[in-house]
Amino acid sequence: MPASSRKRNKGKDRKAKKEESKRIEMYNDWQSWARGKSKKIYGVTLGLELEIPQCNHGLIAILPEESHPVSRFITDFFYSDNADFITIFRRHPEVQNDVNYQKMAAEIFIRIETNGLIEDNATGVNVAKAIIILENYGKTGEYVSTVTSRSVALKIRNQSGTINSRRDLLKFYRKRITCSCLKKMHIEARKTLPKIGICDHCEEVKERTLLMVCSRCMICQYCSRKCQVAASPKHRVLCDMFAETHKKTISNDA
């Protein structure tokens, strides 16, 4: 083998080992996020300081090993935080084709973000959207039909990663846990923070009550008639998809 080829192969091997090392580090990171910080208490009777594990919020208690399909999926999700979710989802057919794996992944994501809200250290990745898709994907087994379903699209819209309203996030995760870990924070947020949304054209953030909604798809929001008209050429295709999926849903339910 020529020296240049050996050099290239060694370079590829080093790059592969470096990436694998980063993925292992990411796996350890999200496992730590899912477990949360332990609480230290002082046992008066024994005179010892004890560590109490963070609440698992009534969700999956035992986290999967590194080689598990769900672990590989979650590691890839956080490692590739700039990638489109469907791209990552399709790279993991075992999760894509197994409803139980989807449920497991969703519960782990919920644990991670619930702990992040408690510790004021959320991941910053649009995890809520991933959870919504994982919770609903099994109903259709098809990505486009899932995200263009009116109920799913509304949930994704209200959990938009571009604004991440703390009030909406607290409500979203509080509904998915059985403990009271987020109750106090959610009640306080409801008193002090308004519901907010974002204009689908100019991207101005406003209180949700000040935004108008497309009367056909009932999903996309606009801050004014001017913005709605300006967005019309691009919105029309998406609006058709929302309307078509809604018609199919009504037909199937009839």
C-alpha cells in the first residue's frame, strides 16, 4: 500500500476514534441529565450525610445501556443538535419502527427536560418537538402525516424552539409527570408570564391573544393582515398539507 494511502487511512481512523469518544461523552452527559442532581440530607440519628437520588418523576426508572437502540438514538439526537429531527429519526429504524422504543425515548427526554427546568439548566435543544412526534408517530407510522395533524401541529407550534415560553414548557412537562416537582414553578409562571407566540412571517414575538390564525389550517399565526398576505405564497403549500391531513383524520374517524 502506498505511503499516502496508509496516511489517509490512519487519519480516518483517528477521526473515527475522536468522534466515538465524543459520542461516549455525550451518552454520559444525557444519562447524567436524566438522573438529575442528588439531594444531600443529614441523618440526625446516624450522624451521616446521605445522598437521595433525584425524583424520576414517575417515568422510566432504569436508563438503557449505551448499546441499546434508544440510547444510540438519544445520543445521536443531542450530538447532532443542528440536524433536522426526521433525519436523525430515520437513521435509527429500530426506534422508528417500534412504538415501545418511541415511548421509552419520550420518557427519557421528559426526565431530562424536567430536571433541566428544576435545575434551571435546560438543554436548549428542541426536545419538546421530539417528544410530541414520538408520542404520536405510532398512530400513523409516517412522519409527514404525524407533523401535519392539527392536534400535533398545534402542540409543536406552542412549544416552538425559537421562543421556548417558560410558561408553556412548564405546562407541557408538568402534564407528563406524576410527581409535583414542577407544580409550584408552573403556578408561579401562570401568574407572571403571558402566553406568547410568534408571527410566521416577520417572526415578531407577541402575546398569543394578539396574533391572528389562518382560518383554513388553524395553525399558522400572524401579527397582522399585512403579514398574512405577504406570507401567503409560501404558506399555501403548508396550508394545503394541514388541510389534507385534517380531512383524512375526519374521514377515518367517521
